[in-house]
Amino acid sequence: QQQVKQSPQSLIVQKGGISIINCAYENTAFDYFPWYQQFPGKGPALLIAIRPDVSEKKEGRFTISFNKSAKQFSLHIMDSQPGDSATYFCAASMWKLTFGGGTRVLVKP
Amino acid sequence: DAEITQSPRHKITETGRQVTLACHQTWNHNNMFWYRQDLGHGLRLIHYSYGVHDTNKGEVSDGYSVSRSNTEDLPLTLESAASSQTSVYFCASSRGGPDDEQFFGPGTRLTVL
């Protein structure tokens, strides 16, 4: 049973476009929601994170939107660049991380 | 610089053999984790440790074991390797709080024939 569902599995976006990745969770006890970025052949690395008492968090071109009542959160990558091509994982934490299935993002030049 | 390393980076073994994957971190982190990564499943937690001599089962722990005899190392052992355990394995560590950032190693690609 997957507690964190992530969509889409993959997406292609043109340079300068917006990439949107969505996640939904089931357990209302989760209290920390990070996003990890993974490049081929590397381990994941923390990109940005949010707590449920905040509806939005922005760091540079990356924004998390959080909807506590719907138990959904999303990652928006503004002005997508070829260097953003990677796999992105959402996660939810209650002392330990539960990851979504991942989204492979390809930004075309 | 502090880091987290995994060895070997690639391993091919046969069904039924015992395999041990090493994980070593130099941050003096209390928490260490083992995940496996499979296409479509993201990262799934195998075992984790919140300190020396502490180990806990994750969601996919069957067929795996860990032991934590010091702060720096958390080796992962596959008691009797099965083809279903072919995967990429990642070790991670974090300082100690529930929401502290997890730092991941470079991964070990394991193939069980």
C-alpha cells in the first residue's frame, strides 16, 4: 500500500516552461514534506521542504504548494532549465521518510 | 570534508549467496538508513538506526539485516540473495532530529543472477 502517491511518472517540458509534480498522502500524522532531486548515477539530495502549517514555500525557481485539507502537495519548477532534468521524489515524514514513486523530468532546450 | 560512502558501487552475485553492502559516514550522524530504489516504487526503507546498537525494520525488511556497532557504519546484509533483491541500494544519514535532512550516498547497484 503506497502511502504517498506521485504523478506524473514522467514529463517533458520546454526550456523556460513550468514543470508541475503532484503528490497525495494518506496519513494525517505526517508533519514534514520534503522534495528530493536525483541526477543519474547519484544519490537523491534535498531540494526544498515544507511543514503543514504553511501553504506555500518558495526557494528560487522552486515552489511547494501545500493543501492540508486535501492532503496534497505539489512542486512547481518555474523557468525550467536543461540542468533541471532529473528525477524528483516527494516524501512525507513522521520521524522517517516515505517516498513517492518519482517523476522523471526532461527539459528540452 | 565529511561524506557518506558506499561500497562496492557495483556487485554481481548468485542466488543464495550472502552479500554485505557497506555504508560509512563521517558526519558523526546518529541516524542511518538503508533504502532500495526500483523503477516505479521510488525509494523504500529497508532498515534504519537511531544510534549505536539500535536497529529497526522498515517497510521491506524481509531477507535483509543490519547491525550498528559504531556511529560511522551501518552494513546491510542479504542473508541469502534472491533475484527479487536486484536493485540499487542507497544508504543515508541524518543528524538526529525527526526532520533533519537526510544525506544520501552514491548507491550500490546489486545484480542477483
